[in-house]
Amino acid sequence: MNRDRDMDGGQQSQDRRYQQAADQFGPALERLARAYERDTDLARDLLQDIHLALWRSLGGFDGRASLRTWVFRVAHNTGASHALRQRRSRLAAPPTSLDELVETPAPADTPEQAADRRQTLDRLYDLIRRLKAPDQQVMLLYLEGEDAAAIGEVTGLSPGTVATKIHRAKAVLARHFQPEHPHKGGQP
């Protein structure tokens, strides 16, 4: 009888922790799912998978990491697994390292595309989706406003390595958003 009460108490604690995490990090988890998956229906499925994985994992949450770190680690692991499954099922191009992405020419924007913020974000996320999982995780957490130390806690990388990855990725991504032929001196 006492054991059943302990199990129910553990279940209630897990449910409370999940509700707290979902309330506190729900919008970030939605953005993360959309960043890993462009297709709206698949992003919604991924978000459900993230929430299920989070709920399941909170039974083993012991507080050694912050709830924020725990949530993002579970979410990123679920997102990375999803991306890997999607790549395998679609027979897409293999993931690209930042070094390989440097060698890829940046596509040219039309004036209409440059003005459309949504298309710009889509391009950014498309480029990030092409990265290998560690680089992808670092950039998605960076876009969520996390600092190098927090990203290091989630990814297991040192803060110095995280800062280097962010710096290199920003430079590469910025190059992909530059016009193909910039005008000099304000003359078209």
C-alpha cells in the first residue's frame, strides 16, 4: 500500500514538473520544432514527440541540471533524432559541416525576398538544418538567446568551443545572406 502511494506521488511530481516545463518553455519548444522541421504537419508531430519525451524523461529528473538545461537537452536530442530519421527516409544530402558550408555559394536574393522576413527566416533555418547535429544544436540554442555556458551544459561542449562554433557559424551564415554583387559607392 505504501509503495503504491510512493508511485502515485512520483507520478504526480513528474506531472507537475512536466506542466511547469511546458508552461515555461512551450513557445521555445514550438520554435525549436519548426527549426528542425519545415513541414508544418511534421513540425507539429515533432513537437508532440518532444513533449512526450520530456514527460517521460522527467521521471528521472534529479535536479543535478537546471530544468531549463534538461528541457533543452531532451528537446534537442529528440529533434536531432527526428532530423536523422527524416534524412534517412528522404535520402537527402548528407549533413554539412561548417567547413563544407563555407565552400557552398550563397544564393542571390531578389529584392522581394530580401524584404520578406519570413523567407529570410526560412532560409536561415534551411541553412541551419543542413548542419551536422552539434553545430545545429549550438545555433538553435544561440537563436533562443542562450549563452555559451548554457549551450555547453545542454550539448556537453566547453563554453570556449561553443563560442568558437557560434562565431564561425555566424560568419558563414552572414555570407549566405550577402548580395551576390554589392553596389559600391551607392551607385547601382
